[in-house]
Amino acid sequence: MGHFTRWTRKAYGAFASLGKVVKIGVLSLTMSIVMHNPKSVAAEPDSLGVARVIELEALNVTAERLNPTRGVTAPAEVYSRDTVSVAPLQTIESVLRINPAIDLRERGGKGMQADISVRGGTCDQTLILLNGIDFTDARTGHQSHSLPIDLDIVSEIDFITGLTGIGAFSGALNFITSPLRPNYLRAEITGGAYGYLYSSLSGAMTRNGLSVLAAGSIRRSDGYIRNTDFFNSNLYSRITYQSASVGLLDAQVGYQWRDFGANGFYSPAYPDQFEHTETQLASIRWSKNIGLFTVNANVSYRKNNDRYELYRAGKGAPEGWVPNYHTTDNVGAEASLDYRWRWGTSSLGFDYKFNHLYSNVLGEPMDEAIPVPGADAVYTKEKGRHIINSWLSHRMTLGSTSLAGSFNLSHSEYGTFPSGSLAVQQQLLKGWTLEADVTRSMRLPTYTDLYYTTATHIGNPNLKAEQATTYQLGTGYRYGRFQADVSGFFRHGTDMIDWRLIETAEGPKWQSTQLTRLNTYGVEVQAGYYGRRILRNLTVSYGWLNSDKDTHDITKYALDYMNHKVALQCGVNIWRGLVAEVTASWYDRKDTADAIYTPYWLLDARLSWTQGAFTFYVEATNLLNTVYYDFVGVIQPPRWINGGIVMTI
């Protein structure tokens, strides 16, 4: 019996020599395991995972964390519900905030508006995936995080680097949904300070290869200061079917509705801003093994409607003012073929994306305006673009060495761009590995970069694609219940897109421009111990980041990053189902020419008691009542205490 602490690609893996499909299924009514498709055997790709709660002797299995993209590097785990199941983390944003590679910058409370950046990049340079499907918003990275899911159905969050072609300039985050158990029903209700209420209902059913996961939630608050109230509702379902004859069919559909007061969110001079967003997404994926080949295909669609009001409900607005209306449509399709042979696995594939925008602010003038559905306004501008990526990659293992490489050719209205990636992993000793890789990547400007022109901003429709070469070196160690990782990277960016402060006849304005060069480098350290008696888990992490540009101009994002970040998590079993979890984190953001940030501590805690099907808890965020800012002028929530009940049957 074994405790599968981590899937690895080691030569001594116990199942490597079997030469057949290995299936690990339900061991009891409540114990089962996620089986990430092992590369060493010809197994059908697995679909939904469930909670891994098995206590076995440590055993290495020849497998790897799957990379759902055209990249060749193995994903790094950001979050797993197995190891952080009772932490004081109620939103996805609170999970991302403590990771050393991620800069999560919120506007308002409970994740109503947040920018997700990785390794010193901007939110526009981060690819957002849901179960391996790209749902990144083409208009602005401010909206890419609008996924209709809650933390209770998220089993893992992976950080992916080494992505070639058009897309993830600085990296990608893949959010993986799966049920808590094969068959269950879960209900939760939470109430607390500032009129906060959260309620959710989720469940799953599994029968004869068919698995259905469904979830819905409502989250609202009166706000912690003036005009920070919010209302958020999510609906989501994922359905998979798997059989020997059909292969794997994996479909998901989701809907999100958001209203939130945006006090100073985009400009401190306007405290009565307001935003409404509505997001719809869907995808279907098919994968099947045919002899030594695996055929993969998927199609996806995401629509995002946004109404932004500089003056909430028009109060105090000048004559003739109207809100900003945007509708962004993203359509995607992908197909690939994997071939397993003596010298590894070769893959050939392509993907296609079509981005389209209707707006009364962004884009190019339309010949004829069209009405905005449900509003007394019209769309007067639009813009569309087609993007194609094609790639060839190969992976192979030679003894204790794993090698991978890819070549990518991208085409869009910005031209044809070749890119590639090389990666090597070496097992040094039992449980100790060393990895290195180099990647060439690029990103297209968003529609906001190109066309956002107001009294304070000047867009630039002549922007080019930005490009980067990233070098990464890392090592990891696993021994029993202990694990540690250290990684460092250097990214050389050219034609970098940023907003530069210039003087005009009307006064200073931000102008969208391109920097010749931007170098970014950093180090990330993580270590953790996962117990099963008094000490549930103890983890510590540290991230350091630095960047330099080739201009002395004042820019908005290039040098506005998290310089230092430290996080400590500790979970303790107190007595008979009573559990305490504490998270302490320290943040030191780099000062820029127009912004001064003060380092600050955050302390979050949760106390929970489980008895049968019920869990009762009380939790508090920002226990120290720290005054802090992720953006200049946008104060973050003070101490926030909630209590709730969860029923799982």
C-alpha cells in the first residue's frame, strides 16, 4: 500500500514494467484517487478526479502531471484540495495570493475584481485555462479571471510555463474542476461582516463511465466602505463520458453574473464607478487512443458582456454621458495527434482562435451602428482577428533523463512568428530532480491596449506583438511527506507594451506604447510537510522578483510588481474533528515613480469542527486589521469575520 504524494516520471516507478493499463479506482465509499494519464502506458485519458485520501507507503509511479497546452514543460502545482482542504481560503483569489510566482492584485473584497499576473508580467500576459481550455479575454486581462466556478469544485490549480507561440507570454494558470466524491451532494451557507452572504450547492453523480458535476452559488455584500457592494452568481457543470469504443468526451458549460461598486477602481478621482459583467462559456473535448496513436480535439466559446459606468446610475454625470459597453466573443478550436513509439511520444497539432469585439469605445468605426441588447445605447465600433498556431513536439526518456522539445509557427494579422521550447529533466538521486528549459513566446496587444482613448488615456492602434525569451532552472526534492522546490528564471522581453506618462496640451496623459527592452528575473522557494496526526500541514514559501527597463519614462505596469513575498501556512488537528488553520503572509511591492507602497502583513485564520455530514466553521481574514493597497488609492478590506455551515452527503 502506498501514499501517492506526487506523480513522477522516474525509471524505478513500480508500474513501469507492467506494459498494460493500470486502473486505480474506488477503494471504499469515501476513498479514491486521481489518476493523471500515465505517459508510460497506453491508458485512455482520465477525466474527472476525486479526492485523494489514501494512506499507503510511499510509492513512485511512472506518470507525470499533464500539460494540456502545446508546451513541453510539466505543470507546477499551485493548489490541491488534498493538502489545503481546511485552510482559510474561501475564494480562488485567496489561494493565488499566497503563491510565490503569482501576483494577485484585488480591487474590492472576495475576488470581485482582480488582476492575475505571474512572474512579473501583467494580467494581459497571463493565459487563463479551465480544464485545459483557453478562456482568456481578448479585450482586457481585467476580465480573464471571470470564471463561473467556486473553490469547492476546484481540485487543482496548475502553473504552466514554457508555452510557445501566441498566448501565454509569462505563463498560464489551469483551473481543474472535479467532484469531491463520485456521488455526493454538498450545501454551504456563510454569513458575516458587511452584510456578507455566501451560499452554494454542488454535487456529482457517476454511473457506468458517465460523470456529471454541477454547482451553483451566490455571493454578496453591502461593502466595507462606500460603493464597494457586490453581487455575484455562478452556474457551472462539467460532464464526462468515457468508454473503450468512444474514448473520452469532456464537456463543460458555465454562466456568471456580476455587479459591483468600483470605488476608485480605475481612477481614484471617481469614487462612484460601477461595473456589470456577464460571462458565458462552453467547451467540448474528445480524446481517443487508436493503437499507438491518440487523437485529441476540442472546440470552445466564451462571451463576455461588460458595462462600465464612471458615474454609477448616471448620478452627477455631465450631459450626454453614456456608460462604456463591450461585448467580446472568443471562439477556439484545436486538434492534435500523439504517436507513441520506441523513442518517446511525438505530437503534431494546430489551434485556431477568433476574437471579436463590439463596443462604443474600443475598436474601429462601424459602417452602421447596432443596438446594445437591453440598453438604450448602440455599438459604434468593432474589431476582429484570426490567430493560428501549429506545432510539432517530441518527448523522450533516456534512463534517468527526460528530454522534450517543440517548434511552433504562429500566424495573425501581426505576421508569422516562429518559436520553440527545449526542456530537460534529470534525476540526480532518489526523489531529487533537476530541470532546465528555454522558451520563446509572444503576445498580441489587447483591444484596450490598441484603442482605449479617454480624457486621461491615449490608445495606440499601431502596436506590434511583444516577444520574450525565458530561461528557467529548478530543482525539487520529495521524501515521504516532505517536499521542497527551488526555481529561478530570467525573461528577456522586447517590444514590451505599457502605458507611458506623457505631457499634452490638455495635461499629463497615459499613452499606450512599446518599450525596446524589459528584463525580468526572480527566484521562488517552497517547502512543505503534510502530516496525518496533530500536524496536518506546514508550508513556507518565498518569492523574489526584480525587473529593469531601458527607459527612464514613467510607465504604469513595467516596474509595478511584487518585489518580495513570504507565506506560512500551518494546519493542526486539535481534538476529534476540531481543526485550526492559520496563514500568515508578508508583501513588499516595488515602488514606482508615481506610487509608494508600504510593506504589510496579512494574517488569516479558520477554526472548523466536523461531525458526521456537517462542518461548522468560523474564519477571519486580515485579523491584524492591516491597512493595505494592491493598487494606489484602492483600499483593501479590513478585518472580515464570517461563520458558516457545510453539509456533505
